[in-house]
Amino acid sequence: MNNRRVVKNVVGTAVLAASIALAGCATSPGYSSGGYGNNSGYGGGYNNRPANCYDCGTVTRIESVGGNNNPNIAGPVIGGIVGAVAGKELARRNTDSKGRRNVAIAAGAAGGAVAGNAIQNRAEGSGQYNVHVRMQDGRTTVLTQSDLGGIQEGSYVRVQNGRAYVY
């Protein structure tokens, strides 16, 4: 008699757990599975965009303008030379082994080249971008900004103070 009660409780618990798990799979009427173009009148689903945003639009094209598209040569070369000299000087003072000196020179050259490349990138800047935006009311505008801040073609943005921000 006691075993039947235990089995009954276990079965009841399993049924309850299964119904809770299946209830989590149901969709509410306000959200579509695809998330686009839901006209059900219940909230709008995913990608909810305000209907009356005068300063909002969609990015149609991004062009890279200005900046230097040439590969960095001077920064890594000069940095590598400085790093190798510094590594050689440190190894000369701190070790008697020729193998360790060679490793220190190579490590200094590699580290200096990486640092020189980073310095040259920062000094030259990353250039400018022309961001073409089709506003919600049909107007088009082109914004020039130095960084994209996560903006891609097709992104929904808000234009404020001559700059586009992901909205």
C-alpha cells in the first residue's frame, strides 16, 4: 500500500514537471516566431521600432573615406630595431649565455615591432566613414563620422548632432 502511494507521487510529480516544461514552449499572441513584420496588434514582436521617430532611419550604405590604406611599414621596422637594441642591452647586463641573449634580442624585436605598429595606427587614425541613412519619412542623409560604434548596413539608427547611433 505504501509503495502505491510513492509511485502515485512520483508519477504526479513527473506529469507536473512535463506540463510546466511544455507551457514554456507556448508562444504568446504578441510575438511571432520570425520576429519581423508582425501586424497582430499585440506589441509588435521583436525589433520594435517607434512609429513616429523623426530622427530615425536605416543604414543603406557605409563608405570608408580618408585615412591611409597603405600597409604599416615604418612603425614596425623602427619599433623592431629599438626593441632588438633594448633586448640586447638587457641581456648583456643580465646573462652570460649566448642562447639567452639571442632569445632576448628576438623577443625585444618582436615586441618592438608590435608596439611600433600600434603607435603608427594610433598616430595615423582610422579614417572617416560616410554613413548613408534612409530616414523613416523617406529622406536620405549622409553622415561623416570617425567611428561606426557598431553600425552596419541595415542597422536601425537615430541621427543626433550630425552622428548616427544604433537605436
